[in-house]
Amino acid sequence: MKLNKNFLVHKTKKEVIVVPSGKAEFSGVINGNETFGVILDFLKKDITEDKIIAEMQKMYSDDNGQIEKDVKMTVSKLKEIGAIDD
């Protein structure tokens, strides 16, 4: 899976914004934090959800499984709006 080319990512110092192009069926703006930005960075290339989780667990401390929950929730929501190509 990877980020659909019809969605553009813009990063500021404190947040990440995903905006659909005119060709996307979704209409709106998605705001996220630094973690959201890291997930989107992984989605620039074809990658599995499990690989994103594994890579993020190497980067951050995760004693309670929060990374897995965050990645699964983010990927699910991005799929809902058509922002991820399988």
C-alpha cells in the first residue's frame, strides 16, 4: 500500500496537513501531528502496515502497544477516504 498520488502532504513545524487534489473523491483537509507525519513518510513508498509498525517501534518507545493502535487507526481512516492505494 502507498499514499494515493491525488493527495498532497504539507508539513509545518507543529502539524501535518493532507489535502486532496481535484481528482480525489474526498473533499476536505486532514490535520495530524508528528506521528501522523511519520506514518505518511512511510507511505511514500509501497509498504505494509506491519512494516510501518515494526519500523516505528524501532524509532520510539512503545511499552503499551500505542504505535500499533495509532498506525492501524491512521491507515484505516486514510483508506476510508481513498488516500491509500493497496
